[in-house]
Amino acid sequence: MAAEQPYAEDRRKNGWDRPWDMFQILSWVIFSFLMFTFFLVFVPLLEENENRIIAALGYGILLTAVIVGWIVSSSTDPVDKTIWSLLQATPREYPSGELLYCCFCKCKVHKRSKHCRVCNKCVGDFDHHCKWLNNCVGGANYKVFFFLINAAAALTAFHSGWGVKIVIDAWKDEDFPSSARASALFSGMHRNSLLSLLFISTILSGCVCVLLVHLLMFHIYLISKKLSTYDYILLQRAKAVEKQEKKEKRNRVGAELKETAVPVGEIERSRQVSVVSGTTEASGMTGMTGESEEETHWSPDDKRAAQAHNTSPASVPSSSNARPRAEEPAQIPLAQPSRAAVEKTVGGPSEEAGRRESVGSKKAIRLKPLPPSAAAHAEREVKESALLPGVVASTEGETPKD
């Protein structure tokens, strides 16, 4: 036997091996209490014989199914069958195919097997270790386990249903348990004591039924998803780890942003500086744009006319693309006498001497150039007018305002 089972001294064979689990003992106590209260209290309190037969027969069938499923599930050894074949391997050898090496069992097992530390064995198609059965649930006993939880859920539902009916009838009967409804066994008992026993048994069976139905729905969900309980636990652990990593990442990013954050005062000051610098740049760009516009909005005819009279294109208003400025008041152009007329009338210096004198003086006279048509007209008026000395005197006395 020792040769066939290399670790038989520590391995648990089934759920009946000691030490027993506390949940296993608790399940025995609960179902024993429910069974005795139903047969010894519920059934005798039923007035009609038909109801007694239906209740006893139905409860007996369900109880038998639960007991059979319980015994088979607990007695089955779900160990991986490869252990009995003694497919031994050393830790240095890598398994091939569907077999993996278990360092605890020191042999090859199937990929769906898992080593249970409580039972100290590799369970084939491992689902979970059930503390209520004190045994592992795997491929060998999963179907029986599923049948057991179905039968147990039906038994507790049957128990709680009849219990609710009996408690309501007993509560309405003021002479209970001295009335004919109760048997002679309960005629001498106190009313409140018997009602408390009925109430406790009904509530307990209802609570167990809720838990079993929840467990049943969970396993139906696992079967529909083709998962085991162990697979579901691994998925939940992976989701929890992923969620924790995302949370840590958010906290880390938040801490980095907090460290590099700029105070509100500095933000306001930087905004003010940006506004001031932007305004300055905008004003400078406006001036530059204005000058470029003045230079570019001249037609070829105006440029040729300005060159003929020795004036710059910017000083001669464009006849086609000129942009009048509404904010500046209209100015009356001054008549500019010709060089010959000035020298003849005033007897002043030549043009070169006048240019040097005006450049050297801080109060140099700068007359606005006139368009060619206006300049020719003014020249004719100077030649024919007798007010030429007054005009010259006014130009020599002070600088005209634009």
C-alpha cells in the first residue's frame, strides 16, 4: 500500500477522515434539528390526515435524497488518477502533453488538477474544497455535489413552507395547544414555548434555503460559463490586482501633478505679463502693418507721379486704394511754391543751401508733399498771385502744424 501511495501517511482520503471540520459538524446539527422538528412537531400539528401524509412523504423523499448525496459526496475521493498510476518524475524533468509535475505529490498530474493543501492531494478537475463536506469537490464528485445542493434547497424550502402555514394557524388559535388541533403530546406545553420552537425551526430552514439557493444559482452561472469555482476565484483576483494597479497609477499621476503644480498667484501674474506683452506686440505689429499698408496701397500711376515731383509714394495719396482715416481731421493742403519762384521773389539761398540749413536746424520745416495735380495748380497760383511774400514769410517764421 505504501508503494502505491507515496504520501499515504499524510493524505486525506475523503470527508470522513479526521479531523472533522467545524462547518461539517454544524451542518449535521442543523439538518438533524430540522428533521426532528418537522417529523415530531410539524406533522403532528397538522389536523387533516391527508396533509400529514403529504408532508411526511414529501419531506422523507427529499431528506433521503439529501442524505444519499451527502454520503456520496463526502465518501468520494476526487484525487487525480495519475497518482495511482505512479507516473513518477524528478523535478528536473519537464512534463509533456497533458501532464504537469506536482512538487508536493512528486508525480505528474493533469493540467486541470490542483493540489489541495487541506487534503494534501492533487484533485482532478479541481473546483473547491467544501468545508461543509470536509472534502474536495472535483471532477469525480461534482455532479453528485450539484445534486446535493438542489435536494437540500428543495428540502429546506419544503420545510419552511409548511412551517409558515403551521405557525399562522397556531397563532390564530387562541386555545393552542390545548385545542383539538394539537395532539396529546403537546397538550401540556406552554403556548409561547411551542410557538417559539415552530418559529425558530421555520426561520432557520428559511435562512438555510436562501443560502442554498444562492449557492445553486452561483454554480448554474459557473456551468453556463464553463468555469470552475477555482477559475472564478483566479479571475476575481486578476481583476482586483488590475483595479489596484489602476488606482495606484492614478494616485501616482496625481502626486506628480501636485508636485509640478504652479501656485494660483504665479498663474495670475503670468497671465498679466502675457496680456501686457501681447498688447505691446499687437501695437507694434499694428504700426508695422500700417506702414506696410501705406507702402503697398499705391497704384502705378500715383508712383510715377510722385517720382516726377521728387516725392515718396507714401507722401502722395493714392487715388484708387487710399484708405481715409476717420479719426484724423481733414487738412487743407498748403501751396508749395516752386524753387525758381522762391529764389526770384525772396532772393534766398539755393536749394542745396536750404536743404543743409533745414537739416541742421532742430526746427526744420517739413511741408507735406502734394499730389502732382495740386502741386501744378499751386505753382500757377504762386506765379500769378501777389501774396507770395506773405506765404514765404509764414514758412520762414514758424513750422506749420500738421
